[in-house]
Amino acid sequence: MNGRLVVKRYVRALMETADEKGKTAIVESDMQTLDRILNEAPSIRQFCLKPDSKRSTELEFVKTAFVPYLGEYTGRTIVAAVENGRLACIPFFPAAFRLRLEELGD
């Protein structure tokens, strides 16, 4: 499956859940936090883009690098992505989120 499509699907599902639960503002803030982490720590972005062969190492990584700084729904989405072998998608979540907001705003 196309990487862009995968990222869009995760972001769409996250946004739908956040909207249902009234947590859209939290997810929007999470995307800013995620973007900041990825931009301020190039080693984190690099790790995501060159995943480890062990899923357990990747899960431990995201639970340390991202989950403590994000809301429940965003954290769960990131963990689910890694559990599904999609660690490399995480750096693209913030841009996909912004794009989806723009699409919904039209």
C-alpha cells in the first residue's frame, strides 16, 4: 500500500475518534508537539525513517520518545502504527493532519 495513503488513513481515523470524543483540540496540540519533537531531535526522526528490525525495540522507542508527551488518542495511534510495522509513517503525521484540516475546512 502507498505510504501516503497509509499515513492518511491513520490520521483520518485519529481525527474521527478525536471528533467523536470531543478531543480535537488535544490532537491538534499533539500534532504540534509531535512536529516539534521530530524537528528538534533529528535522531528521533532518523530512527523512525530507518526502523529497527525488532518491533519490540520500535515500541519501546515510541513509548519513550513520543507517548509521554502526547494525549491518549494520539499516543494510541502511534503505538498502533508501530505494532503494524509503520514506524516510518510517524514523521509524516503532522503534515497529513494539517492537510486533512485544510480539506475539511473547504
